Amino acid sequence: MERFKRIVIKILKWMGISIASILFLMFIIPVLFPGTISEQVKIFANQHLAGKLDYRRTHLTFFRHFPSLTVSVDDFLLKGSKPFQEDTLLAAREVAVGINLKNLIFDREVKIDEIYVTDAYGNVFVNSKGEANYNVYVSKPSKKPKDTTGSGTSIKLDLIKLKNWNVTYRDHAARVLVNAKGLNYTGRGGLSQDIFDLETDLDIDKLDFSLNRIYYAKQKTLHADLITRINTNALTFVLRKNELRINDLPLKFTGFLSILKDGYNLDVKAASENTTIRDMISVLPPQYLDWAKDTKIEGNSDLFFNLKGRFSEKKNLKPSLKARLLVSDGYVSNGKAPVPMNHLNMDLNVGLPSLDTNQLVIDLKNLGFDLGPNNSFKAVVKTKGLNEMQINADIKGAVDLQTLDQALGLKDIDFRGLLNTNIKANGIFSMDKKLFPKTNGYLNLKNGWLKTKYYPNPIQNINIVANIINTDGTFKSLGVKLDPFRFDFEGNPVFVNAHLQNFEDVLYKVRAKGVLNVGRIYQVFAKKGFDVSGLIMADLSLNGRQSYATTGQYSKLDNKGNLILKNIKATTEFLPKSFFIKEGNFRFENEKMWFRKFFATYGKSDFALNGYLLNTINYFIERKGTLHGQFNLNSRYVLIDEFMALKNGDNSKKSVEVEYAKVENPKSSGVVIIPKNLDVSLQTNIRKVEFKGLALNHLKGQASVEKGQVYLKNTSFDIIGSKMNIDARYQDESPLTANYDVALKVMDFNVQRAYKEIDMVREMATAAKNVKGIVSVDYKLKGDFDRNMKPIYPSLEGGGIVNLRDVEVKNLKMLSAVGDNIGAKAFNNPDMKGVNIETHIKNNLIHVDKFTFRVSILRPSISGTTSFNGLLDLRVRIGILPGGFIGFPIVVTGTHENPKIKIFSKKGQGILDAAYNRKLNKVIREERRAEKKSKRQQRKEKEAQEERAKNAEKKITKDLNKK
């Protein structure tokens, strides 16, 4: 017994010593090695990260992720790679890397084999050009043979653990959005090997996924149990065991994904077999899930999915998608329903070759259900294509909507009425080729009634009798009859009767009458947009043929009636704010739609219109129709800035081009986008127009909008106390770029006031700082606007004359330097009254034609080239006898701020012009000093540059005169 006690005591003693030693080492190792680890990790980050890295402090400890020795970084922040250096790629409360203890102690090497990231936000972004912000890891291959014995920092991972992540992935090139909140991920495997199996455990609390701005998943929970074979040499991922659960729907994946130099290649198959309809419904948007909880749902479902092919933005390659959804023996019943929905069956197949919507195939082989005897619905529909769509459809049903409503147990909506439909269609639908499927069918709704929880009063007495027929597959034989479509809302009846024939040249007969409170109608459907207290009152009778207006046969038209709008909000996808139509009184008289009284506001801007539109019927019938019109436009104030496409506003329904441009250029205003379907002339009278702080008062003249361009003709306005006449043209190229031509004349222009108040004068004519007095300008220019609607100076082309009518030029550095070198102080205050200076602009250079002025008894003349960036290459001749017949040459080079003078020299140093790419709206080479060349070579280059500039000026005049 004594011996046993001694043995136990000895074991406990050594165990205590061992534990104490381990604890001692766990405390002492972080003290012994912090310099080594911190220094090598910092060196590794600097060598291999292209994005800016920042953090608050570091820790070396065993206890944060016991028993691993980890280097932990608090408040970690990593910026993106070019061109996203200012955007966050990853922010985390803690980033920790596990250190291989054996290598650290015995080899003094830092080998990272574990990564932990906690409470993080990841922002992965690919812009419209395919540029990504995640290319921050830079591998720098060594030119020397690999040294296997050297020390350093390396990554050979066996564990990745991510806890509480929020991740956003936006790919504008592929138009994909993924947003994951509450992401927890654990990945284990031999990550240090070239080929290894990665075991993954993934949970996401809320997952959103959209393609081309259409959401296919919204706030879904996701659990994944995956085993993926990864080949790091070929960057290939093979899906071996991959089980997902989206809400209650299980999915199994097989296939592979290979990352290529210019994209990826994949073949992924997914299936959810032998599941229930309730499981399938669990992936619907969240608002439907509460309904499913209180509804009895039975039946089987199967889902199959395949995505296969290459993706390459450069080669315009995209994978193909196939999907199939099967539903059989479905049963849906609310507890209070007198009759359930029975025999719910569906077989839906979808194909999307190359993810191209123009090749979309939808094959609904079967959709059917019944609600008892003589109360059923069946549909078989197959379509192929989009712009040119092949259609084969057979839809038939007689449904009591109240019974359907009760069977489904819908809470937020209550509808009633007897719906009867029978439509058969077979053929091609194409607006461009004017083809329509052979069709015969009708849709009747009797005694309809609709009420939602969002508004207390229902839309009632809804009656629709619609018939459609097409006998030969062309627009010519297409006929649509709507007789009647009527309903009552809040005591106001609305009815429409319409009979349309021959859609190649539509023969129409339409009668519409009623009062509609649009704001309250939108409240019924819980929609925003046409809100406020919007009111539409109509009493219209339209009778005629489409071609009568386009061919001038106005006497055959019988269009008459009134349309009144009050307090209506309207939006367009290209403007950031809503238009607010306070009052619009329209009268139809044969070919014209008269604006009798129209007053609207847009932000701070206001508009009063009086005039007419032509082609309104054709515009609404033809997809590519153009509205023609003539108006008087009066306004107290127009602020151009608030029309710029990327400005902030209340309009959430922007075009995808505008939306992506805004995300990619958050600090840019964009340019003003002009509608492409207008051909309208405007006689304008605007009290004040403001653009980037520059005020134009009393703007009057002829304006027009035609094919996406705005023209000003014989237009005048007051600017900084002077009257300016202008002809101009403006056209947007994208939400971020635009081009313009302008020919302007201005008399009595105060130079100092212009220099102080107009940015463009300060930037284009820096010498104006030293000029006081009055000038006149006759100038023509064309150029481009940048993403903030500022002129791009290297894009400017043109020229003209500036007349120094009554000016003082004092202390101009270039002239003062000439005077100092020849001993003539009078150059500090030369007499330039009445001098004409003619210049021509091209590629950021200003070519100055020869002009002469007085300096005491001297007659200097100046010609040559200068640039917007201040470079000088000028020839000065000083005439010294009366009339200046005898003189001597001077060359001025250097810059405006630091001119260099050579007396008795004609040999300057030329300036090579800038290179500007109009297609990219980008300066690809800035102007610079030319190499030393012979006088003859310089003269030839100068003559060629001036000839190009003069030709550009002539072209501007020609283009403006055409309009």
C-alpha cells in the first residue's frame, strides 16, 4: 500500500510539473517570439497584399482559439485591389492565424495552418468592365531557385473557421447579386496539399440571390454539409458529397467547377427528389410562409437543376441552365374552406441556353387543379425565345374565385367573381416581323370583387368580356375586342369599350369614361409611385386608323374628348426624381393631343406647357413609336443639376445601366439622359436656369428634342451681366458620358467677373486673371462631358475670335518676362484695346494666330501654341520702327507661371498634342514637350496641328447649320 501511494504521488507530481510546464510554455512562448511572428507576418502582408491593410492591435496567445497558438488582429480592415483602393473588401472584429508550434520552436519559421475570422463584413464586387476588388493577393515568383532550407512565412492551411459573417457579392458583369447574413463556416482538410478533400459545414441565417435584378431567393436559411475535392494546380472543385437545405427543402449537388484565366467552367447538377409540396413552398418569399403555416398542404414534388458550360466576359461565353419542377397529387385547404383545391399537378421545364433570355424555353407541360364539379383549371404552354417567341398554348378553365380564395385561405386579399377562359394559340410572336400566333379565345369575368387589407373599400362590379382572334399568324388578321371592361371604385364607375383590328395598321374604336382616384387604387395594392391624391378623369372617344395620322389623312380621324390629371407622380428609369403633375388638362382633337393646361414640377424645377402632341395613338400601339409635338415652355426656375442620372432622388426604379453606374461611381453625378422616343420642338421662356452654380437668366429661344439629342437654336440668355446668343447640341452616350457642340456669341463680357464666377473660364483662360475690362467672344467648340458633367478639356475642338474691346492687361508673367529681357517695363501694361485674338483648339492645345498690339512705340506681335496645362511655345516679334516694319524675334517657352525667354531666336520647342479616345472618353496621352527638331520640322507640325483645329471648327459650324 505504501509503495502504491508513492507511485500515485510520483505520478501526480510529474503530472503537476508537466501541466505547470505546459502552462508556463503557453505564457512564455508568446513572450519569447512576438517579435519574430509580428515581423514576419507584417513582411508577408506587405509582400503579398495589393490592398491597403489596417488594424488596431495584435495579440499572440494560446487562449483565444485553444489549444492553437494564434496571432490575432483586432479591428481588421482590408481595402480592395485597383481600381477599388478606397472600398472595403473585408472588415472584421478579429482575424487570427494559427501558428505551427513545431516549426516556430525548432526552426524559428512561421507556418500558418489555421485561419479564424470573427464578426466580419465581406464586400466582393465585380464592375461592369469585369474588374474585381478581390485581387489583393499578389504572388511574386522568385527568379532564384527555390531554397527549401530558408526560413520565412508561409501558408499551409488545415482549418478555416468563419464566424458571424455578413457577405455581399455583386457581379455587374454577370448581373448577379448574393447577400448572406449570419454566415458561419468551418472548412477542414489537407489544405496544404495540391489535391485534397475539403470538408465544409456552412450555415446562413438569411440568403438573397438575384440574377438580372430578379430575386430567386429572398431571406432563405441555408445549411450545407459538403465534401469538395480541390485541385489547386488546376483550380478545380469537384463536388463529391454536397447536401444543402434551403429552409425545409433538401438539395443534393454533384459536378465540378474550374476557375480559368478569363472566367470559369462548370457542370453542376442539383436535385431535390421525393420531397413534399410544403417543403417546396418553404423556399417562397417570406410573406407567403405565414400563409403556409395555417394551411393544410399535401402532395409530392421533385426539383431538378443543371448549370453547365463556360463563363468568359471577354469571349462572351456563358453557361446554359436547365431546370424542371414536378408537382403531383397536390391538395391545399384552409380550415374554413368549404371545398379544397384538389388534384394540383404541374410539370414545368425551363431552359436558358448561354443564359440568353432571347433563347429562353418555358415548357409548362401541365398545370391543373379543381375546386369541385365544373370548377377547374388546366393549362399547357410552351414558349421558345423572347424577342421572337414561338408559342403553343392551350388554357381552359371555369373558376369561382371566391371558392379559390377560401380554399387557399389568403389573408391579405379577398376576391370574388366567376372567371371563365378558353384560349388556344399556336405560332410566332414578333413585334419586328409583325407576326402573331394563330389564336382563338376569350376571357370573361362576371361580378368581380377585390379587397385588400391595405384599403378599407373594395373595387367592385368588375366585369370583363375580352375576345381575341387571329386566323393566319400575322398582325393583319389580329383582332381584339374588349366589350366591356368596367368596374366601380368608391362610387365612381369606370368603363372602357375597345375594338381593335388589323395590327399592321390598327383600326381602332375606343370609348373610355370615368373618374379614377389613382392614389387610392395604389393603396389597395400597397404600391407606391402614382401616389399622393392622384386623380384621372377621362371622357374619350377614339375612332380611326393608325395610318390616318402618319399619312396626313386627318379628316378621316374622329378622336375627341378630354383627359384630366391632377396630383400625379410619375417616374422614368433615367431620372433620379419623380415628376409631380399638379394639373394636366388634355383635349383630343383628331390627330392632336392638346395640352390646354399643364403644370408640373421636378424637384426645385417647374414647367408650364402649352401645345400639342402628334402620333399619340401610334406611339402607344407601336413599340418603337416616336412622339412628335410642338410646345411653348414657360418656367420660373430650372436646375439642371437635379436631372443628372446619378444624383440622389426618390426614384427607386432606375434602369440597370443607371443603377450599376451609380454603384460603381458613388461620388459622381452622371450626365443628363435624353429620351430617345421624342421629336418635340419647344419655344422656351425660362426666367432662370442654373447649372453647377452658374446662373443663366431670361433664357429665350427655340429648343428641340430629337432622337436622344437636345438642340438650341437662336437662343439667348443673360450671363454675369452680359447677353449671350448660342446655338448648341447635346447628346448623352451613357449615364456617365455625353458630347456637345456649341457656337456662342457674347458682347460686353466682363473678363474679371467671368474669371471669378465661371469655372470653365478660369480653367481654359488662366491669363484672364490679369485682364480687366470688356471683351466680345465669337467661338465654336465641341467636346465631351465626364462623369460629373464637367468638360473634358483634351476632348475640346474648335476655335474663334476674342475681341479685347476695352481692356487692361497688367503684370501678365509672359509679357513681363519679355519686357524684363529687353528692358521695356511698358510690357507690364500693354495697350491691347481693340485687338482681335483668333485661336483654334485641338487635343488640349490652343493655337494662336498672329496678332499685333502696342507697347509704347513698339509693335509686338504674337503667334504660336499654348496648352490647357500651361505649356508655352510662342513666337514674339518686336517691331521697333514706326509701323513695326523692322524688328527682332523672341521665343517664349516654359510655362505660364515660369516663362523662358530667348531673344533673337526663332527656334522654340514644340508641344506634342494630347491623345484622346472618344470611344472610351479617356485621355490616353497627355501633351508634352517635343524633342528638339529642325525649324522646318517644327513649322510643318505646327501647320498640320492648326489645320486640324480649323477643320474641327468648320465641322462644328456645318453640323449646327444642318439642324
